Amino acid sequence: MPSDQEVIAQVLAGQTDAYALLVSRYERLARAAAIRIVRDSHAADDVAQEAFVAAFKTLSSLRDRSSFAGWLLGIVRRRAATALKNDRRRRSIGGDLNARTPAAAPPSSEMLELLEFVEQLPDQERVVIGLKHFQGCSVQEIAEITGRPVGTVTKQLSRARQRLHDWLTQEHHKHERIQRS
Amino acid sequence: MNAFNDLEERLDQLGRELAGPPCFVDQVMADVAVVRRPQRRWLRAAGGLALAASLLIAAAIWLTPSPSLYAQAIAALDKAKTVHVTGWTSEPLRKWPLEGTVRQEVSENNVPVDAWYWNGEDRRPRSYERFGPVTLVRDGAELREYQSDVDLLFVSKGLPKDYVERFSSLSAVLEMLRKEGAAADELETRNADGKTIRGLKFARGERIEEYWFDAKTNLPTSYARRRLGNSEPKTEFQLRFAYDEQVPAAVAAYRPPQAKHVRYGGKHDDVQIVWKQHVQELAQRMLSEAKGETVSLLPRTEPKTFSLQYMMRTPDERFWVVPLDLDQYRPLSVKDFIRVRVSMAEGDHALEAWRVQKDLLGIEFPRADLVCEKDTPWQQWVSFALKSIDLEFVDVVEERTYWIAKHDGRKLKPYQQVKPPVPYIVKGGKEQKGLVKPGVGYFLRPVTMHELLSELTRLQNDDLRGRGPIIIDETGLPRAPRNDPSKYSTWEQYRAAVNYDQYLVATDSPYFVGEESQALAREWYEKEFGVTFEQEQREATIHVVRRKP
């Protein structure tokens, strides 16, 4: 499986169809980053789509090609924030008249909670979690995609899971305390 | 299952929930294909696609018989560093076109055209277009148009990528015209300025357009548009194209001067502020000019038009302002008045309760604002507005067809599984959400049963004939409580408080317009929800708009 760096080199050499591989690798991770901000699955699709196209346009400016995923997610977040701002403005413009046009469905609250925590992971850990659990890649495949040794990927996955577990446990205890009080 | 297994299961589940549309990769790659085509630079450079130049290029896409010739033309354009357009027109274009009578005055005379398209710093598309008294400059997303004859500056903001979309839509229009049978003829090759040029003539109704290309480079060289009238054909546009000329320093440095009047449009943030300021002024005018009146019609003084305007209360909450105007391009017709200004609310003046004679639908209101005290009955202000154009409405009671919606009691599917009967229109591998034909989703968001039935009623009565079915919801399906703005300041608050998602029943609302959609609608409702419509005749009050006797 070609690494992200290799795919980017192909794309920049004119084999633009190879970009589809990057899109399929990171589409769910991109959607996750967008949905956490815009809270609307349709809007998240649009944001993710725009972000991939924007990333394609400026791909040649990416200095560290091994950090494509982190760079892409930065674009997603900025675009999502803009989309959210525009959406709020549109609603405030509409006022009473648009009261009957709600946005699309939000993700479930459980999903959002977990997404919040995934988004708080360091970039590299978030990417390996996304590739493993959102895209269904094996550790070997993640190692090939990211160009890192298998052992490093295993450690990053392990650390990420530990962090997520700890955060979820803390959150659970917090809820329990609130309910008791 | 230990805690980590549970976490892994949740992450896998999250991954499944994050799955997007199956064609997501294709959609992105379709957009990427547009970006990577060589015409990109030209398209971005040709920010002034409002100009006839855009028509010429768009037409070239369609008219050029060989795709390879088109590719050559595009490749040549891609290499061009600048495009310079000169000539004249009898129809100077204005982005803000409706200030006073100026447009009418100048339209009788030909005005010179001088336009430049190039890329600025950071490859930002820039353009300068001068049509007689109108000078329009674009710098990336910013647009500024100065109209020297009325000392007016129009400021607008958009997205540079919109140019591509606008370009695509122009091509789509031309393609549609071709399907409708508009004629295109290849003209005889000839020599001009030492070049061999070949032409194409395109006739549509009374309009004839001629496009000329350099036979060697395939670059566009000139464009002319004539209109056939009762007398001699009148030329409306005559343009010539030149490439790679040095953009004059004065053109590149041009900035519109300070103007007496400033208007805002597009995505510019100030659009809303401008409208609110106007509403505030109307409140003062109502107190000073229309003392004691419950309802008054206040003409636009300058005259002023707005790209964003909507019904709203004055800041002192004393009056409602109803703009008798649609946007800066179009006045408000009777049809739009009923659809947009009057029948927004449900109840006794909902859309289905209106009937307007066909010949009255297009009558336009003079641009003005209707201002009325906040508790004025709708009948009073609607009558007042109609009276201003010599119309009135009268109520008649007659038999109407009602559809009584019943539910067979089945458990509804999760809304994500219920899609409109006809998929979104796909062009170039991308779903064209917003383009509609019967049965296609057009709300572009999930909907409740109440919304579905309300929209079905509205679409069935959108022609204002007052003869479509009136739908009564007797499904017994739960309905979301009303959004009370005094309790919830945002839609999100309301949505969370009432758990709005539990009321959603479908991913989108299908476009069931006109009688021809009725069979499809009935079939879809029954199949997806177990909802059927029992037809009944009942008496109903119809508000009939007619000329005043």
C-alpha cells in the first residue's frame, strides 16, 4: 500500500486520480472533524468535500508530506467553523420568517461525546485511531500509509486508547456525581 | 467484555455512523477534475463573467464542433496572461441596476467598453470593466462598482469559486437552449487583421449572436449580438478580444472614489445592517409623515433597493414593515406578494386559500414599503397593498377537494431509511442538490411528517389557482411542539429541548408539484409511511384577487 507521501508525489506529478486514495483514506476522519463543529451530517459532508478540494488545490504547498492528514484536518476545522458562522448568520437574518426551516439531523449525543474526545487526541494518535476504527485499516496498513514502523503505530494506538478510556471514565464518574447530588 | 473492548466497539460504531454518501469520493474527484482542467486559470481570471466574454467562452464549449478544438482554445487561454476586451454596447451592465431612471437614459446610446482580466498577487483573479459611466472592479472575492452618473458605489462580496459555478451554469443554460432547438451555424472563414478567423452564428428568438475565433490558435477574437425588431436589426454588443497586453498601471491601481450613495450586496456582511437601518428610518417616517394612520405605503425615497429585505418589526416594536419589493433586480409581483409576503403563516390566509386570476399574477407593485401597526389584521394591510395597484380581494365559499391523511398504524422506519422517490439529479458525477423535478428532495434536510404534509399542500397550490387539494393531517403521528422564541433563543436550544429528531420521518421532502405529481406522492406516502389520503369535498373560503370594479 503506498504511503501518503508516495500518493502525494504521484498527484503532484500529474496522476491526479491517485488523490482518490487519500480521499477514501481520510473521508471519515474529515467528516468526524466537521461534524463535531457543525453538528449536522449534511453540512459536515459539504465541509469535508470542500476541504478535500481545497487541500488538492494547495497540495504543492504542503512541506511535510507525511503530515497530510493533520494538515487536512486543520482545513476541515477552519471550513467547518466558517460554515457554522455563516449558518448562524443566515438563521439570524431569517428571524421569524425562517422559523420553520431547521437544519439537518445532528449526530447522537453519545457519538458527539466520543468525537469530542477523539478530537482532543494529539494529531498522530487521532489519525491512527481514525484509520484503524473509522476506515478499518490493519496496523500493518496504517504503518504503510503513515510511513511509520509497526511498533510506533502500535504504541500510538495503545496510547490513544488509554487516553480515550481515561477521559470517558472521568466523564462517566462526573455524570454519576451529578446524578447523586 | 472489558472496558477496552467496549471502547473499541464504540469506536467501530462511531466509524460506521461516520460513513457518508457512497459517492463521496466520486463527488470530490468530480470537483477535483474541474480544478485540474487547464481552463481553471482562465475561469478564475475571467472574474467578470457577467460580461459577454463569458457567454462567448461558454458558447464555445457548446458550439465548437470538435472537443479537441475546444481543448486547444482552452489551452491557449490558459497561456494568456491577460485578456483585454474593447468595443461598445447599447446595454451597459450594472450589478446594481435599478437606481433611478439612469439605466433607461443610457440604454438609448452606445457606450464604450474597456475590460481587463488578469491575475493579481497570489494568483488572485482581478478584473476591471468599464461600460460608459459604470466601472466595475473585482479583486478576489471583492466587487466594487462605481456608477459615476448617479454617484453610487455598490460593494459586494462573494467567493471566487462562484465564478466557476456561474460559468458552469451558463454552459448549462446554453446546453438547454440547444436541446430546445436553438439554431447554430458555422460561418464562412475569412481574413481579419492578418488572421484567418472562423465564426459561429447562434440564433435564439429575436437574438442573433456571432462568435469569431482565430483559426490558428482557436482563441476568441470577437463577439457581436444583434436583436431583430420590427425595423432594422439593432446591434447591442460589439466586442473584440486581445491577449497578453500589458495591463495599464492606471487600470491595475484603479480604486472607486468615495460616493454619495453606497449599496451593499452579495455576501457582504453589511447587507443586513443596511436593511435594518432602512426599517429604522421607516419607523421615523411613519411617525412624522403618516401620523395616526394604521397602515401606510411609504415609497422608496431615493429610490432605494435592497438585495436582502424581509418583513420585520421596527425597533420600537410598534410597526410591521412589509417590503413591497423583491430584490434589487425585480419589483414584487402580485404572485410573489401572495406567496412570499402574505401566505407565510398557516391558517386562514395560507397559500391554498388564495386564487389569483392568471392575467393579474405578473402585475408589479411600485417599489415601496407598507408599514402598519403591529396588531393590524392581515385583511386590512393586504387590502391596502392590493388597492395601491387597483386590485382587491373578495372571499367566496365553495366546495374544495380535501385530502384527509390517515396512518395505518405501522411503526415508522428510521428517517435515515426514507428517501424521496426520485434521487437527486447527478451531473458530472456530482449530486446537484437544489435542482428539482417531480419526486426529487429539495429541502436538503430531514423533515417531519407535519412538514411533509404542509409542503405537499403548498406545492399543490403554488400556482395560486386555488384549486389544489387541501391536506388535513389526521395521521395521529406525533408532532413537534411549536418553537416558542420566548423560551428558546436558538434553533439548537429548541431542538435539544424537545428532542426534535424523534419527529423526523424522512431524509428530505420530495418536490411533488402540480397534479402530475399526485399519483407519485400517494404511492410514496403509502409505501414509506402507511399514510393514505381519503378524498372529500368540503366547503372552504377562498380569497379571490381581482381588479377593483
